[in-house]
Amino acid sequence: MFKFLKEVVGGSGSGLKDLPYNIAEPYPSAWGSWLHCRGTSKDDGSAVSIFSLSGSSAQDGHLVAGRNGVKRLRTVRHPNILSFLHSAEIETYDAGTPKVTIYIVTEPVMPLSEKIKELGLKGAQRDEYYAWGLHQIAKAVSFLNNDCKLVHGNVCLDSVVVTQTLDWKLHALDVLSEFDGSNDAASGQMLQFAWLVGTQYKPVELAKSDWAAIKKSPPWSLDSWGMGCLIYELFSGTKLAKTEELRNTVSIPKSLLPDYQRLLSSMPSRRLNTSKLIENSEYFQNKLVDTIHFMEILSLKDSVEKDTFFRKLPNLAEQLPRPIVLKKLLPLLASSLEFGSAAAPALTALLKMGSWLSVDEFRAKVLPTIVKLFASNDRSIRVGLLQHIDQYGESLSAQMVDEQIYPHVATGFSDTSAFLRELTLKSMLTLSPKLSQRTISGSLLKHLSKLQVDEEATIRTNTTILLGNIATHLNEGTRKRVLINAFTVRALRDTFPPARGAGIMALCATSSYYDITEVATRILPNVVVLTIDPDSDVRTKAFQAVDQFLHIAKQYYEKTNAADTTGGAGMGISSNPGNASLLGWAMSSLTLKGKPSDHAPVASASSSVLAPTSSSASSAVDTPSSAPVRVSSTTDFAEHPVPVRISSATDFAEHHVPTSPTSTDGWGELENEIDEEHENDKDGWDDLEPLEETKPTPALANIQAAQQRPVSQPVKLASSLQPKSTRMSSKNEDDDLWGAIAAPAPKTAKALNLKPNVTDDNDPWAAIAAPAPTTKAKPLSAGRGRGAKPAAPKLGAQRINRTSSSGM
């Protein structure tokens, strides 16, 4: 049943070639006549332990007992009994002398005596670990005695081994036998291998071979004595030489001493049952035992108990023996998180324990669990992962991020929780360097484009800051298409002052990516407007940015005059491009750490962003329970309204922002997947999908209001207020907004010059206005006559009131 291979060959040990395991060096100690060696599997290289026992013939007494141990180990299964993997019996001949060897392959373990030396624990931590180990062995012995009615017969230090997770396990089952006090045969079978037990480990009744007393004793009497011997050897640090040494209790802890004495009672019937030892011993009531026990029965605990436990675990772990935390608690915690039995606060404890590991161990033991957790639908788990991403982000490989993590993280960009959207946004600062260009261009930038018009002002601000920080990871074509449009068309026109300040900062931090044409025609015109911004902090940053970009233009001018052959594309600031000095997040940490940069405009802008508003709005970003920021004041940039939530009317007349010289919003093209040329005459905002229905532009509203005034009163409108589409279409279309009250078309082409740059200080519409009526005309309703054909020459403006109802 247990034989794997049995062959007769000439030469010693040749039969081992068919054993599916490699045998390595042995340990210094093992139980009885067995030899305990390290080993590995030939299939996958996994570690194992290999026990071997040799004899001169198959009928050797040690081999017979060894076969009994193999049989018992195969059939008895318990978490605290050594796990069986494989066995083999090989017979060989060495110079004509037969040799039989039994091999038992088990999970990788180490003798307890060797592991104690390796750990080197002292004081309270040593006692806590010993308590946990004795607790495990007591459970194994109780299982054999009380549940299986079996007797181990030789519990001692050598019969205990330790796993890689520092669990103690019982082995050496060669003497293991059934026990039945009413059956003489069972009693005789139990004593069949009693000669293997050392004299110093035998209780009085066994040493005297008093079989009648043994049969009348409870099944646990022999093994309870063995537990006492194990406790003595454990705390004294030496192996038991003779039975009398058990009387020396100097090294036994006081909390364990009463139980120790009851285990070694001279009367078998009065010896303490190991099950009672587990339940009642004060010695086992310590933090390590309680913590591991809670983790092992975690699935039986309710949510309140779990939450309380895991919130205390990070601080508790610092007080427990570090090797036990890393090799025992950490795997338990990772497994419970992976299979959903642990609460979200457990993630904090997992990462704290993981920080005590080496880089390679962290990647092997912690990262696989973290990657699996990203697929969880539990929002609290996702929040915990994103909040602590800086602790493990550097250990993630690029392939792992791009293929396994980002697809799950990206769902947070559109989450209904503003707090989760912001955490997802901030996590990109760590993850984006590991993303492929395909993922950045095809997914990430589209999500950022939508976040830049998010209803939460702080998210819009942080999106701009993120774009400035990850610019170095974008390819040149993407930077040309995205950065300026994102910073000028959107950020600089945001209704939230910190968002405008972040846009200025981002432009300064990425100045080395813009050529001189972009600086002169697209950046400076948009930044200069903010020098009269209502917010003082924005004005300060605007002046600093103007100085910086004018300095770039001046450098280009000087080099051009000097006939320098270098082009203007690299005329940026002298700092390294990209994230040389990262922009901080809005509201909470939007200040640069450390010494100021060598480039004053960037450093100055970064060092003071949002300082005036941090006291009133910082809570909106830092905590999920804070109320979201709402912009309720009037805005100064409404000619091209940013599609964000605004609570009050727009004051267009006080502050006017001119249209960008190029008006190319490649950022909008990204959002709507439009692939067009960048040098066009479109405003760029036409490509954006606003979150709310836009109102008529203030210019159009003024024109409509003019239609309600008496014709005799000339209306002054700046040509720049007329919508761009109206100005461009006035030459080619037959429809005329003012057709219902216009005078006959002039005969010269000069009179038809309607270009916006032609103005008259007195009346810009004098060239085409009808003569003043003799009587006061009634006001026209707004929009009356829109799109009608020009009136016939014979009709004058005086006939409007009489013919307006006829459809003219």
C-alpha cells in the first residue's frame, strides 16, 4: 500500500534515481533512528522534507515500527500533525549486504530545536511564541487521545517540527497505537513498539510495565506525561536526560507551573487532559495566541468584530514577535483578504506588515493579493488600495499595471462618488509612468478630459495638476495636441480660482515642451488676461508666468539676432522637462516640498497655490465626508462658458476674455474621438460635450435686446461681441439678422464692408442704418424678422409697424 518502488540493484543507493524528489543535506537532529533531510521536488522544484530510516533486513524492528509510522501518517489528518506527501521503500545491496531504506516525503519542516536557535527570541516574545506552539501540540494530542482514541506514546521535543509559517506540528508516529482499556489486544498492540520510547520519557507505570494500571488509566495519561516532558525541555533549553530532572521547575513560567505539575502527576488518573489544558490554562491567554486564533476563525465573526479587530491590528502587530507576524499572520491576512472574509481595514495592516519585508519577499507574498483585490467590487477595498498606492506602487511591474490593474482602476473615473473619482485621479501619478502609450492615449487622456469638466471644482483643479505632472510620459504628438488646449481653453477659463492658478502653474512647469510660436500666439495672450483676475493669487501667478514666457521669447529674439542656428522649438526654461518638480495636489498639498527651484516663476507659482482658499475649502478634498465645493459667485470668463456647474449669473461686461488666437481644442477632439487638423478656424469648444445645456452667448443676448429698442435710437455694440459664426457668415448668406429694418443695399462695395475691424466712434452701424423715423416707433419683439429676405427698395423703415404682421 505504501510502497512506491522496490528493486534490487547492484551498488549502494542506485534505487534513488527513481524517487521523484531530490535529497539534500540533513538536519543535525531527528527523532529516534530517522534521518531528517531537506529536499525538493523534481517536477516543480518545491521544497519538501524527506525522512529516511535504514535497516539490514525487511524484518528489522526499527523498519517494522517505521512502516507503522508511515501507515499512521498517511491516515491521520489534522492541521497540527505533519502532512504526508509520499513514501517509498527501497532495497539495495552494498558489497553483497542487503540494505532496506524507508523514505517518507512531507511538507517542508525543520526540527523544533533547530528553529528555536534560528529565531533567537527572548523574554516576553519567546514566551508568547512558546505558548502558541504548545497550544498547537496540545490540540494535536487532544485530537489523538479524545477524538481518535489513539495514543502517541512518545511526545517530546524531538517529535515536534516547525513549518515555514512557524506552526508546530507533531510527527514520529511509529509508536502510535489504538487504546481501549477493555480490550487486552488493543493494549498489547499499543505496547508493541514501547521499546522505542526512551527511559527518561516513560511514566512510572510504563517503566514498570504495569499493563493493568495502563488499561485502567484514561487514554490521555501517557501523552499528558509526554506533554510535561516537552514543556520541561522547551523552557530549560536542554534535552531530558533522566526522569528526576522533571522536578526542577525553576525555568517553568509561573502561570504554567500548576498545569505542568498536574500533567506530571504520579497517579495516571489525575493527570490533566490536554483538552482542559487548552481551555483553562492562564498561560495561553496572550496577545499572539488570541490574534492568531481570531484570524483562524475569522469567517465566524460578525462585521463589527472584524472591523474592530482589524483597526487595532496595525498597532498590535508591532508588539508581536516580528518573525511570527511575517511568516504566520501575514499569510493568514492575505488569504482572508483575497477570499473576502476580511474587512477593508485589514488592507492597512497588510501593507504595514508588508513594509517589513524585503523587496523580493514583498513581490512574492503581498503583491499577488493586492493585484487580485483590484478586481473586487467592494468600494471600501478600492478606496483603501488607492489611498496607500504610494506604499506598493514602485513594486508593480509595467505589464502588471497595464494589463491587470489599470482596467479595474479606470472604472473609478466615472464613479458616482466624488471622493473615489479624486482618489482614482491621484493614483495616476503613480501608475501612469508604467502605462503604455496606447493605454495613455486611448483611455487615460479621455478620462482626464471628462474630469476636467467635472462638477467638483477640486477634481477639475487636480486634473490640471496631474496633466502637468505626467506630461513627461506623453509622446511629443500627444503633448502638442493636449497640453495647451487643456491648460488654456479649459483650466485658465475655469470658474474656480484655484483651477485657473493650477493652469498657470502647469503651463510654467511644462514650458520646455512649447515652441516659440505657441508661446507667443497661444500661451501669452491667454495668460496676460489673468493679470486682471479678481483673485489676487491668480494675478500673482499670472504675472510670474508672463515674466517666464517673455524671458523665453527674449531668449529666442537674442539668439535669432545672433544668427544662432538652433531653432525655437527648444527655447524652454533651462530646467529638465517634465516632473523635475512635481505640482502638488489642490487644496491639501499644492505646495512644493523642499527648497525652491532654480526657476523662480515655476517655484513661486507652486509655492503659493491655493493658500488663500485652503482654509475655506481644504476639507472638500481631504475627506470623503466633506461637502463638495460649489462655485456660487459670478464668473469673469463667460464668453466661452466652461461646462461646469455655476450657481449664479455671469457678469460678462466687467471682465472679458478674448478668444484664443488659434482656437484649436485638441483636448476636445480627444474626448469626442475627432481626428482633425489642429490649424483650423473652429473655436474648439464646439467639439466639447457640455454637461449642461448652454445659454445663448452674452453677445447674442445683447443683439436680441437691441431688437427691442426703438429704431430711432442707435445701438452701440463692440464688434468683438458679435459671435464668430455670425461674422464669418455675413458675407455669403442671404439671411440677415437686421434684414427687417435695414435700408436698401448700397451701390458700392465699400458700403458693404462688414468686417469687425471697421468701427465708427459715433455709430458702427451708420453705413447701413435706415433714416430716423418721423414718429416714435413701437419696439419690436426679440427675434422678429430673423432670417427674412431683405426688404424691397421701395419700403422704408417707417413701414415696419404696418407690415410686420405680414411675415416680412
